[in-house]
Amino acid sequence: MAFKPFRPKPPGNRPSGPRPGGGGGRPFNRGPRPPEHNINEFIRVSEVRLVGDNLDEISEVAGQTIEPGVFSTSKLQKWAEELGLDLVEISPNADPPVVRIVDYNKFLYQKKKREKELKANAVKVELKEIRFGPETGEHDFDFKVRHAKNFLKEGNKVKAYVQFRGRAIVFKDRGELLLLRFMKELEEFGTAEQLPRMEGKRMNVILTPKKTGGAPKKKEE
């Protein structure tokens, strides 16, 4: 069944001003929302480009073989009406605009379903920070490496940095060696975007997770 287009109602004797008891300027009657796309008689241009996977069905009502191409809008509107479907403008900024003849309600449902699937499959990448000092000990270093491995396995980026305070800046070479060792420990799990570099009183490096992910090494018996 063809989509019923939005048609604004005439004002009539509807009271003006704020809704009674509403407390604010909200309209008295908002009415139905207009469709997301230009459809049927709301497509104002004279010619459009037809695409779609139901051209055989359109060819039957047209009485001729229909291929993708440019047609008069009025002709496509007529064919859509005969099929009980809608002429839907899917690319309004193209020249000429691109349209399909479909059931608009079904078209919207499939569009929202695809968007929902894409959103569900999208991986949210976070930037996790790990802080070192120039005098970080072995136990603390190993502890932070394990955390970084977990972050990278989860698909997150890791920003490791050495914070220099006061005169500790003279130990920046020590900080660089620490970060290079950190990168080495995680080479199975992530790739450094660049070598360690200074930013103010911090030396940092950012690791990006490898697509295949790392696998923990098996302990030798």
C-alpha cells in the first residue's frame, strides 16, 4: 500500500498561543511528522534518475523494458501509483535526483534496520593512558604492560607516557629507553604510531591495536 503523505491541516478555529495548561510555547497540535524523504507528488523536479532492483516489475506496468536511466517524474509517479508503491527521492543532491519505486514504509524499515546493524557492529575505540615515571621499577613496569595488553586486545589504543617533574627532565634518555622497551613488550599486540617524543614535560608514544590481535605466548614446559 502506498505511503500516505503528510498534509498539513488548515488552521480552522484552532486556538492560538500556548497550549492550555501546558506552561510554555509548545504548539497546541503538533500533527504528524513529515516524511524523511521527498516522495510522490512532493518531488518537484521534472526529471529524475530511476534505479532499483524491481525494474522487471516496473516494466510490466509500463508495457516496455525499463532500464536504469532518466525519466520524466510524472511518468514514474504514474507507474508507482499503478503498482501501489511510492516514488522515493533517495539522492536529492544528484543531477538529476535519484529515485526508486518502492513501498516507502518498507524502505524506511530496512534503512533503520541497516543503520542499527552498522551501529551494533561499530567498534568503539578508546584511548587508554598508562603513566610511568623515570624511576619505574620492574614490578610496576610488568603490571602496566599486562594492562596495556588487555587494552589492545579489546581494540583500544594505548598512550604510554613518562612524566618528568622538576630536575627529572635530565633523565629523558632513561624515559625513552623505558618506552622503547614498552613497545618491544607489546609488539605482538600493537603498533606504535611514532617513536617516543617529548611534549612539554612528557615523553609519550601511542600504540594502535593490530587487526589480528595478539596471542599470549605459551609457557615452555
